Amino acid sequence: MVKLTKIYTRTGDDGTTGLSDGSRTQKDSLLMEAIGCVDELNSHIGVARTHLQNLHIDAMLMRVQNDLFDLGADLSTPLPDSGAADSEYALRMIDAQTDRLESELDELNSQLSPLDSFVLPGGSAPSAYLHVARACARRAERASVAASKEQPLTPAALIYLNRLSDFLFIAARWCNAQGEMDVKWVPGANR
């Protein structure tokens, strides 16, 4: 259980921050960029949720927000050296989280007509905010892939982020009256 009694510690005043195992890293490291992108993504989903009318979608997004905290915990806990056991306290992303996300994505997608054009962000406020979150999910994935080149990351974490941008795209379409209010791209329309 997390218990915070004091928010500032002054330990980061030198440009470093602490990881879950007590080690320190530079605040501008690729790993911290990835963690920051996941945090920003979570915030954008929170904003989108304030505009939703549908409790079913809201519940899905609340589960995603909780998963993103799990993902942040996973990223902030270095994987053990090869052959060593992970700490019993390490919170790692698992395949079941992506499986649930895929199931919910498939459920929403089954209620949409197939696309005949690319979709522009917009249509309704919830959809527009979910498109912002989708773009942030893609950035978080790119940042995590970059960080994984410097240190190993849990494969399930990277897979979850990849699937999440798909889920947010479908949720954005669903929030546009099941795709009826989608704003479609018209190639060369303003030439």
C-alpha cells in the first residue's frame, strides 16, 4: 500500500530521481521520458473521462488508467540481471491486461461500421480527447521502445502500449455515435 505524507523530498534537486528499487537515474533519461509519457497519457484519459456520458466506456477507461499506474510501476522497477529472480514486490504488466484490453476493443469495434477513409480527430468532445490520448499512447510507446534499447523492459509493457493506442482509436470512434459522427479525411480537399 502506498502512503505519502510528504510530497517534496528535495532529493531530486540535483536532476536525478529515484526508481522503485532505490537506485537513482537522471530525470532526462530515456526511461524517465517513457515514464513521463505514460503519466501524461493517463492524465489525458482522465480529461476524456470527464466528458463521457457512457458509464460502460468510462469503466473501461478507469481500468486503463489503473493499468497505466501498473505500467509506470513496472517501468520504474529495473528488471533483475539475467538469471536472477524478480523481487516479490515488483509489479509487472502481464498478458492478461492486454487480453482484457483486446476483448474490450473487439467489443466496441463490433458495433462500428468498417472504415472507408482515415478519421480526423474530432466529431465530439469525448472523441477528440480520446484522439489526443491515442496520440500520447503512441508517443509513450515510442519512448518506451527507445528506453528498452538502453535497458531491458518487460515485453508485456510494450505490447500493452501498442494495443492501447488501437483501443483508444476505437473508443474515440465509438464515442462519435458509434462512428456516425466521425470526421473523415478527404485527400486533397483543399488543393
